Amino acid sequence: MSEVLIVGSVAYDGLKTPYGSAVRTLGGAAVYAGFAASRFAPVRMVGVVGSDFREDDLRMIRRAGINTDLVPREKGRTFFWKGRYEGDMAVAQTLKIDLGVFERFDPKITGRAREIPFVFLAAIHPGLQASVLRQMRAPKFTVLDTRDLWIKIAKPGLLKVLRGVDLVVVNDQEIRLLTGEMHLSKGARALIRMGPRIVIVKKGEHGAMMFGRDWAFLSPAVPLDHVVDPTGAGDSFAGAFIGYLARAGRVSPETLKQAVIAGNLVASFTVEGLGTSSLRSMSRPQLKKRATAYHRFASIPKVRI
Amino acid sequence: MSEVLIVGSVAYDGLKTPYGSAVRTLGGAAVYAGFAASRFAPVRMVGVVGSDFREDDLRMIRRAGINTDLVPREKGRTFFWKGRYEGDMAVAQTLKIDLGVFERFDPKITGRAREIPFVFLAAIHPGLQASVLRQMRAPKFTVLDTRDLWIKIAKPGLLKVLRGVDLVVVNDQEIRLLTGEMHLSKGARALIRMGPRIVIVKKGEHGAMMFGRDWAFLSPAVPLDHVVDPTGAGDSFAGAFIGYLARAGRVSPETLKQAVIAGNLVASFTVEGLGTSSLRSMSRPQLKKRATAYHRFASIPKVRI
């Protein structure tokens, strides 16, 4: 089993959805991805927190098997995001952002952490993603996430860092922005020509599609009766995905597909609770049970033509 | 192998999509469903055509293995629909409808046709659907399609006929209109309480979901690079679905799932050409090849939790 390095935001979130709200709850891409990945492999988290960061939260993160030695506490406030979801909760409305100490975030990877083989770069500025990659010593598999903001304001830097990663995770809007292609599989092929050899397109309630140069794979989303809070779904997906690969220790067509399914399964827990609550309380028997139900739901029989 | 009875419109369509157009091409729900079903089982078509219906088109239908004895030619014009698709072609804009002889359509099922075991009621008026059901002698499996128009203007009649069918095919908008549930699986369960024991929700490019009282199954859509004309996709799906079941001769969890996949596969050919052209020219080797590719794309491996 290999270790996973996860770089991204550690935050407090203010959340409001039709089904609940929280004033200041633990959040951030590295936190969601870290909790998810730690179910499968040891995690090294890279981020920054402010003087207001609660010791209890730090302990909770560590108890999950996440090493926080590379998450310094700096003077200032922890990154704060306040968002609201309405209706079908497809899109988060950002009500407030306070970057706090995250504004000067400059990830430093030191010592043995540079040799960690599996790397997840959450959707931070492409320049910081590139800096992390430069500090790593020949990682075995690198996954990059991004967001529309970086495609709009830092595209050249993003295109540069894309050339150096194995896999990129996007949603359908991002792939269109990045490639100009309206059609998902054409967009995926265009993106592969930009560097990464694998592309995952997250389609929310419609699951996730994974594309290689000459193949594609679809894993439907887990059907859920009740979504409470979509925050962190994508980061949980990516975290479980790379965690699964790290546990397997090898990247093959089979483990990649399994990792996508693991991502969907774990993300389905995340959205059932507010903030990180359901992701944290998810037990192994619950996850196993959902995996069994998922296979009943999504396994397709051979059709006789 | 059993026979399939298909009741619905036989029409001429005027089509305009970003990728092609046709002034007056063979169309109608019974035609698309008939061509699709006839790939798997013999088809008895029930409909009506006008004095303008071309003998060539009738011959083409018959050559596909479709019995048209219950498609009388009446004085007047054949049902004409003119529609246009733009952008992502998700919704057809209706530019013109001329019901012609279809206005007085009153399906008469006579003789041995009453004993056909597999019945597909395309989206005609619920009163006519009920009339067909009354004329049938204990069909083995009945599938009903409908559309938003009938839910809006003939809901009581529709609710009545729903009580007498085995399976209903809807899209996400229709299931919401019918049940008032925003959530697909809740809507499906509500619909099952209204009569049919199985519900299929067509999700277009996201595939089709099938629901029973305590189970669900998802078949993703076939990923396509180039959709030319979405007309008839739903009817082709339903036709191939019931044709597959009729060929199997039995309705089991396994054959139902296979039939959904067959529906997706055949519908994927339909939308690649204008009107019925690609559906008609689809060869068995092409269909087999696509089935193989589909299994590579949508088969999910067991995940190790």
C-alpha cells in the first residue's frame, strides 16, 4: 500500500441548503479529499490553517490517518467560504470568500514526503500545482483538479501544468471551457492531446466518465433518495479515487475503473450529510453494503443480438 | 419467439436539425417502434394512413417483417408533423401538426391479432390505449408510452389505463408531471403505486433507468460522437425493448435488463441518421459490434472495499 499526498484548501465553511445549515464547519478540498482517501491509504495533507483553526478539528483529521505535518498554522484567519444551494442544488452560490492565510499559501514539500507516489492536486492556482509537482521526486501517478476560475484567469499556467500530470478531473462545463468542444468525448480527446493520458468527467447525478486515448468507461452515480449538501462531492470522489489506486499500488485499466466506482460510492455518502459529517461517520460495513447494492443496480448483463 | 403488437402513429415528418433536413419522410411512433422491434420479433402494426401514403413506404415497412393488415388506408391525409431541433437538440420545436386521418383513428384489433402476447401502446390518447387493451385477450406483457400533452389534458383517462399495464415508459419531465415528485426514484415508486409494476425513465444522453417495487437498474446511453436527429429515439428504444422480450418469450429480471440495453443500442443507431434511415440500414453485425463496445464501456468491475 502506498501513501497519498493531497494538496489543497483546509477551510471553514458556512453552508445553507434546503435541508440544513452550518455556520462554521470544517471544509476545504484537501479535507474532503483527505477524509475520503484515508479510507483506503495513509494520507499526507499539504495545506495551511490560521490561528483560529480549532485543535479539535486538527485532531479529528489526524485520527482519520492523515498526517498534517505539512499543514502549518500561520498567523491570520483560516480560509472561509460561505455558500448556499437552492432548488435542485446543482450549483453553489458563493456568498462570501475570505482567503485568510490561504492567500499566501505556498506549499512546501519536504523530506520523505517528496517521494510519495500518489499525488492529488486539488483545484488551487495552477502555479501552486506546478510548484508541488516540481518538488516531487518522480511520482507514480498524479491527479489534477481545477475549476472554471483558473481556466478563465490562469489558462496558460493551467495548460502548462496539465502537460505534467497523468489524469485530470473536470466537469462538463470545465471541459467545454478548456477545449472549446461542446461534446464530452471530443472534449476528452482534445484534453488528452494537451497532456494527461486520462480524463475523468464528473457528471454529478449522472455519474462519472473516464476517457483514455482509445477507450471510455462510465460509472453511474449511486442513486440517492435524499441529498442534503453537495459540498465536497467532487473532492471526496477524487480523494477516494486516488486512495483506492494507492491501496492497490498499481494503475491498470481494472484498478482505474474500480477507483472511479470507489469515488462514486464515497461521494454518495458525502452528499447525504451536511459538511463532512456523513463522510466521516461512514463505516466500512456501510460502504461495503452500498457497493453490493451498486453492483446490483449498475451491473449490465450480456445482451444477445 | 412471440409476436409484438404495436399501436401508434404512422406519419410523414418534416425535419430540420443542424445536421440535415427532410421535407416529408416516413415517421411516426409506430414506424420507429416497428422497425426497431422487427429486428427481434415479428411485428403487427396498428395504425392508419391517408390516401397520400406512398406504396413504396408501405412495402419498406412490410419488408422489415411488419404485418400492416391493421393499418387501413383512409381517405384524407397521412398524419404530418414538422419539427426542428437546435443547439444540443434536447427538445424538438413543433412547427406544424396536421392530424389528417389520424384524427379519427380508432384502432380495431381483429382475429388472431387479439392474442398477440406482447403489446406496445405508443403515446396516443389514453382513451385509445384503453380501447386497445380491452380488445386484447390476456396479453402477457403490455408497455405504455405517453407524453406531457396527455398528462395535461387527459390525466384521469391516463391514470385509468395505467392500472392495466405492466410497464410504463416516461421521461423525467413526464414522471414529475404525473406524480408531483421531483426526485426520479421517488417518482418511480409513486408511479408503481398507480398500477404498472415496472417503470422505465428515459434520460436521453444519460441512458435509461428501470425501476421495480424494490429494485432499480441503470443502463447508460451509448456514447455517440455525432447525433444527427433525435426523432424517434424513444420509440426505437421502446420497440427494441419489447421486441427483445418477445424474442426471449419470457419476462425475467435478466431479460428485462437485456431488453433495456437492446433499446439503448438500437436507439443509438436511430439518432445517427435523419428520420428512420440509420435505423433501417443498421445491420446485425453493426449492432453486434456496438453491443461489444457497449459492454467494454459500461461493464463495471467488482470493487474491493
